[in-house]
Amino acid sequence: MSSGMPVRAAERASGMTGAVRLIAALLLTVVTGAFVLATNRDLQMSCTPHGMLNLQFAGSADCARLIVRSWGAQCADTAAQRMQQGCPATAGPPDAAQQRVEARPPEARLKTARQTLWADFAFMAAYSIFLWMLCARATATLAGMPRRVGQAATFAAPLAGLADVSENMAHLMFLAAGADGPGAALFAWGHYSVLLKWGLISLIAAFLAAAALHRLVRRALPA
């Protein structure tokens, strides 16, 4: 029996174990992400049609304050007021789903906002682990400069999760401030955490897309 056969068997077993772990991380990401999306639906009013994403991408502390006040009351502000405070204009009158959300008690909407943020802690842990494993797996097939880029992307995955933690802590403090909303310093903390998180995720996505294209090209080329 060739001495290389046990080595190849061990490599195949290790590869299968890695694939199982990657699939488990993907499933955990999907489950926790689905729960966050489900709770986020109960924040989608006519003045906050994207729920928590409206708070993430609020253009100013005034806009963030307006969003928190809307969840704690009703969408009583006008389109002109929203634009003046840095919020995007809404699409029009509420649809049936938005009317259902706006009919809920304000306390229930604020409770849902907190639940969404707390659930997001589980989601961020899951997706950062999944992206870290996916980047590490893609990097192992590369060499030279692409490999170094992949190592940086692997390092960026947990950093994106930490930026998400920072963002959620800021947003929980937004909600704790109530109608007064965030001050300039607190808003800046949340705002730059959001920008850092999405910037890192965008870089990771670009690397994974390039690595997948590289692999397809290698398979298409003759041996």
C-alpha cells in the first residue's frame, strides 16, 4: 500500500470536516438572519419603510431622533420635515403591511426595535464566523499577492462583526434616550460603526467574488 494513501485519506477527511463546519455556519447565519428580518418587519412604517435599516443609514442625529420618535408615536412628520432633518423622502401613503405596523401600540414597536437589535448580536456572530471560514477556505487555494489579500479579508470578517457590535450598542443607546434621541457624539459613534461594518463587508464580498472568478478561470484553462 502506498504511504501517500493515508495522507490523502486524512486530507479528504479534513476537507469534509471543514465543509461540514462551513455548512453549519451558513445554516446558523440563515436562521438568525431570518429571525432578524422577521422582527424588522414590525418596524416598517410609512416613515421607516426599511425598519432598522432606516436607523442605520440616518443622515443626521436629527433624522435618527425623528425615527426613534416615530416608533414611539406615529408618522406625524411631513415629507418636508423629514428631508429637512436629513431623512430620505418616503414613497407615499402606507400600504396594508405598514398600516398594520402603525396600528400597533408605540410601546410594542419600541420593544420590537430592542428585540431586533438583541437578535442581531446572534446574527452578527454567525455571519462573521461564516465569512471568516469562507475567506480562509478561498485563501487556501491562492498564492502570492491574491493570498495576502485573502488573508486581509479573513482578518476583516471578525472586524466587521465587532463593528456591528459597536453599532448595535450605539443604537440601543439611541432607543434608551427616547424622544430626546442621540446627541451628536452618540450619533457619530453609531454612524461610523455602520460605515465601517458595511465597508468591510463590501471588501470581503469583492474578494470572494474575485476568488470565485479566479477559480472558474483556472478550471476553464487547459491543464
